[in-house]
Amino acid sequence: MNRFATGEAGLASGLTLLLGCFFAVALWELFRPRRALQNPVAPRWLGNLAVYFINGALFAWLFPAPMEMTTRLEARLGIELLHWPQLNYTESLVVGVLLLDFLRYWMHRAFHVTPWLWRLHSLHHADSDLDVSTSFRHHPIEFTVGTGFFWILFVVMRFPPEVAAAYLLCTSILSCLQHGNISFSPAWETALQKVIVTPEMHRIHHSTAADEANSNFGFLFSFWDRLFATHRQIVPKAHARIQFGLTEFRNPSIWLILLLPLLVRAAPPPLNDTPGHPDPAP
């Protein structure tokens, strides 16, 4: 099997896993929801899936394979770009995953504190309910900016494509779980949250309370938030009172989704603008 066919098979397998996880979480939500949804499902899913397919088309159109682009650039410029360190697969996987997750943590923080980036990211936070479809809810311009940053990184550094693919697949699958209207048992939640970002941890990040929305920025690993003092935890009872979305836009229609960056305030509220609700006693 040639390299192209191998890549095509790997992509098909990754998409199968992602779609399988999406539908598994959707069934979990249907039969064992974490909380009752407050808004009709059909309009939300229609809008969330619409932007997902737009983003998929943009990805196919704008971003050729990084290794192919590296070869083209070197031929055009007559110079060699950077080389990934000579590591075995396990070492490359560990270094690459940690590097990518570290960068995604800081990019996520940048999308919350930089006014024009927040306008783009606000669509993800404008969902007034939280379920598996929210994981697909990203404005096309936000998607292009974020994907473009990592694509350039992959091109310039000759990032191992198998490591990038493994990380992106893991975070995409975990994103379905994190946004799912689901919960783990308390024992599993406590154990998993020591290493990865769980649904309970990420749910806080979608709160309308600014001090909660400006916390728990991690994607894969939870220790970045603890390391950089952005980790927030509330007692299980307090999760029932979290209100999701943006206070100024409650459940924008599908027709407003693409225009939302022009309509929201230029920056998220500061940490002390919307105090979080006091946590009830355990």
C-alpha cells in the first residue's frame, strides 16, 4: 500500500472513531442526561452542524498536507526549514503531544483576552445549552485562525504527521465528551481530572459567570490550569445552577451565528465583572 493510500485509510479510520464517539455521547445524553436542556434541540444542532461542515470545507480548501507544503517552500526558497528532533516514536509522541497541548492552552487564553479573537470565539460560548453538538460550534474565521497557526507550525517544524494526527484525534474525541450533557461517577471524575479535562471541569468554562468562564482553559491535560493558576473547581451540587451561554445573546438563531462576532461586545467581561455564584456547602 503506498503512502497516499495509507494516509487515506488513516483518515477514514480517524473519522470513523470521531463519528462513533459523537453518536455514542449523543445516545448517552438521550438516555442518561446530566441535566435537562433548556432550549429546543433541533435549531441548535442545525446551527452547530452547519458551521462544522463549513469548517470542514474550509479545511479541505485552505490547508494542504503540511509535509507537502514544506517540500514546496524549500524548493521555492532554496533553504531548509527546521527539522523535528531525531526521536523515536514514543519520545516524539510525548514531546509532540505536550507541546501541542501547551500551545492550545495559551491560544485558548488568548482567544479570551484579545478583543478581536474573543469576538470570533464568542460563538462557541453563545450556546445556551451544552451538549455534544457544542463541540462542533466554532466560527469559520476562528477555525481558520486557529488551524492556520498550527498548520504553519507543522510546516515550519516538520512536525511528525502521525503525532499531530494522534493528538488531534484524541482531542477531538475528548471534546465530544467534555461538551456532552453527561457525567462520570464521582470516583471516575476525581481520578480522571487529575490528568485530563473532564466534562465537569469543562462545563464550568461555559458558565455566564465571568470568573468561571475565564478558567479551565485546558484541552487535553488538566495540569496546565493548575500550573498557571486558572483551575477552578466547584462542588457537584453547584453544577446544577450553572447558566450557559452569553448574557447579551441568549440562543442566537442560525441566521445570526455567522454575524455574531460583529454583534457581541469587543471583549469578554473582566474577572470581577460578573461574580460567580457562591458554592453551596458539599
